[in-house]
Amino acid sequence: MRAYVITEPGGPDKLELKEVDQPSRRKGWVLIRNRAFGLNRSEWFTRRGDSPSVSFPRILGIECVGEVVEAPNGDLDSGQTVAAMMGGMGRQFDGSYAEYVLVPRENVFPLQTELEWGVLAALPEMLQTVNGSLYTGLEIDRAESLLVRGATSSIGFTSMALAKAAGLEITATTRNPNKSEELLKAGASYVVVDDGSIADKVRAIYPDGIDRVLELVGTTTLLDSLKATRRGGIVCMTGILGGQWTLSDFHPMGDVPTGVKLTSYSGEASDISLEQLQRYVAMVESGDLKLKTGPRFQFDRLHEAHVLMDENRANGKIVIEVG
Ligand SMILES: NC(=O)c1ccc[n+]([C@@H]2O[C@H](COP(=O)([O-])OP(=O)(O)OC[C@H]3O[C@@H](n4cnc5c(N)ncnc54)[C@H](OP(=O)(O)O)[C@@H]3O)[C@@H](O)[C@H]2O)c1
């Protein structure tokens, strides 16, 4: 089969398209004919050598959609449409930058859908992350307002769609004022241009502070997000678009305002049920959930897709079609 193998960290050209053996059958694992996959920031980190737990050589890719070739217990028919994600895929074992992928059964979701592969592929990891961040992390069913920090990311756009559908008033951030119009069209009531310090601007809209913050930029803006949040409100750190994993000088007593709650969402396949994922897929199919997707590329143009991610020009979830 054809697969992109990375043997050392670096730029997109380090992903080398090669002929390799198909993964060998393994008890409890499902062999999938990969039809399409979404690109993820975590793969970008790994490609650059910033994922200490991943050793090379490796085939990256933490999610895919496709058809079952062989399943362990006979509980999945061959040809069944499935999504697969996480569980060490593309990190501890070879992932989806390949024509065939072998994945533990518990990370495989059989789906009923007529969505084309290129649309379906954008959904699994994105919906798992957003669903978990909004409901497990932020408990949005008890909230009225949400700040999405890093809203022009694919996770940001999807969060706005789901939170808006749940009735929340959305404030969105971008560093680029030219993207404001698009965020308003995507459902934001307010757009704040993010220069790293926006708590005062958010409090000009919500004097007592905002109910919830989905922090996608990460530790570079986290303390400012805490300042923007009302007493009893929640900040959930889900992303690190700012590129910095740690806070070097963290003083919990001073940095976390009294009564504001700080949590995180790091996400696993088991954090979304098959029923919930199927429900979202059906909503996308019926048009009840409109998600913004990004550009699609054919398999042999993966490098271009990574360049687009390097340059922050995707403007939505990038999908690679394997064919
Ligand atoms: N916890 C989980 O389970 C999980 C799962 C998936 C993804 N994530 C994380 O969620 C985040 C979003 O992922 P994604 O794939 O949706 O991202 P993406 O679509 O690639 O995000 C692109 C956007 O990021 C913003 N950005 C880039 N560099 C930035 C910086 N230094 N500071 C502030 N903003 C910056 C840019 O917005 P502007 O130019 O408009 O400001 C750009 O439009 C990532 O950190 C990713 O690792 C977490």
C-alpha cells in the first residue's frame, strides 16, 4: 500500500510517500480501507518533533473514515462504513496517512450515512473534541454566553455551530480583523480582535464576566481568559494554537480568580458514544447542523495540505481524500 512515513522531524517534505506492507492482521483490531481523513494540529506538532511520546519512523494520522476489510469478532461486516480515531493511532501505532489502517475495535465507530467520504472525514475528531469540550468541560447546558478564543480554527467554527444550536450567545476571537465578518456569519454575536489581552473588551460586553470560555489558543492567553470569566463560570483549555504547552510562573491563588473554574479537555474516542456521533452525522446529513469545512486534497497532495496548516490558511478542517 502507499503511505506517508516520517523518519525524522521537520517540514512537510519529511512526510515521504512510500510503498509499504499493509498492516498485519491482529486479534481485536479492525483493518480499514481508508477512504479519507481529516488533518489535525497534533499531527503538525508531531511532524515538527514536538510530541515527545511519538517515536519515528511512524505513519501519522489520528483519524480516518473508510470501509471495514476485516473485523475481529465478526461484529462488523466487510464493507461497513466506519470512522476511527485516537487510541494511539498515528502516535503509538501507525495511523491514517495510508491506504489501509489497523485500529483497535474500541476506536472504530460503525456509521449509517450516505455522506460522501470527503465530508464525513471532517467530522469524527472534530465532533468528539467539540462535544467533549462543550458538554463535559464547559457544561454549557447550564450557561448562556460563550467566548471561543481561537474561533477561526476548525474546532472554533464547529464549537460556535454546536453552542449556537444549544442557544448560547457567542463571542468569537481572531487576531485578524479581516476575519470578523466571517465569524459574525458563522453565528457570533460579537467579535473581539485578540491582541493577547482581551479581558477588558469582554467585560465591556459582559460587565460581570462571561459564563464560559473555550480556550483554544492555550497557555499564552489562558490567564487573560480567566480574568474575562464571571464568578461561577468555567474556562476549558482544549487547544494550544499559541504553541506553548506550559505556564512557567503559575500562581493559582492570584491567577485563578475566586469562584472561576479551570478545566481541560484532552479527548479520547471513548468520550463520545456511537449514538452521539451517529446523531451528529445524521444532523449534518439532514442539514440541521451546518459545519464549516476547509479545503480538500487528494492523497498525493498531502504536502500542500501541511503547508496550508503551517501558514494558518486552511480556514476550516482540511480533509485528504485517499480514493
Ligand atoms: N483537546 C483535544 O482533544 C483536541 C482535539 C483536536 C484539536 N485540539 C486543538 O484545538 C486547537 C485548534 O485545532 P484546529 O485543528 O481546529 O486548528 P486550525 O484550524 O489549524 O486553527 C487555525 C487558526 O489558529 C489560529 N492561530 C494560529 N496560530 C495562532 C497563535 N499563535 N495564536 C493565536 N491563534 C493562532 C489562527 O486564527 P487567527 O489567524 O484568525 O487568529 C488560525 O485561523 C489546536 O490547538 C489543536 O491542537 C485539541
